Amino acid sequence: MLERNIVLTGFMGSGKTSVGREVARRLGRSFVDLDDLIEQQAGKPVTEIFARDGEEVFRALEAEACRKVSAPAGLVVAVNAHVADGADPAWLWDVPFEQLRGRRVIATGERCTDVAVRLRYADVDHLQVRDWRDALQRAQSVWSPSPLQNGR
């Protein structure tokens, strides 16, 4: 049976890639940064997609990339949940968190409370762990296979 993906979401520069690589390494999984996948699809950097093609084209590429990695396959996926606009968490309402229903989600980082509120409104079960190191330990304990799953 394939394992579910672990999806890390947060705004640019929040540490998704660093944490995602470490989570994947510790759990023996592959890591995918959605922005990297989008850049491969488009053949140009995300900044250029926004500058030349606009947000609508980027969002279409982002949706296609999400579809490509959405099947459970034991991946760790980093998703940029739109660029935050300072202290205003209004950008969170543009993110379709409802797509995370049925997945294991940990909200972490300095904006974890804002993300947790949005996850609650989207009816997504989640844990809220402020420090990413603690979140990583929680993820390992929650997602590591049990001896029963290993047939022992």
C-alpha cells in the first residue's frame, strides 16, 4: 500500500524546502518542491512567469503541478501558499486548504496560528506545533511505520 504524501505549506521564505528535505531524509521519502516542478513545466523561473505571463498563468501551472503530485505516493511536498502580505493574514483565504482534507497536516512556524484558524474553517484535521523542529519530531512519530505495518 502506498503511503500518503506529506504536504508542507507556507509563504515564501518560511522554510518549507529546508524542512521538507529534512523530513524526507529522515523518513526515507522523496522530496518535491512544487515551485521547482512549476519551473520545470514552464521552462522559466516563477518570478518570470509572474512578470511575463501573470498570476493567472502561474495559478494554472500550479494547479497542474498539484494534480501531478496529489496521488498518495509517500512524497514530502512543499507548496507555496501564496506570498504573505506582511502582517495581514488575508492571503490565507485565497489558498484552497480544503484540498488537504483527509491528509495529515501540521501547521508550524511563526504564522502557525493564522494557518491553523484557516485549516479549522476548511474543516481540515491538523496539529499546531509552533517550532518546526518539534513539528518534525511529531511528524516522525505520527508517520513512521508501526511494527505492525512492517509485518513484525
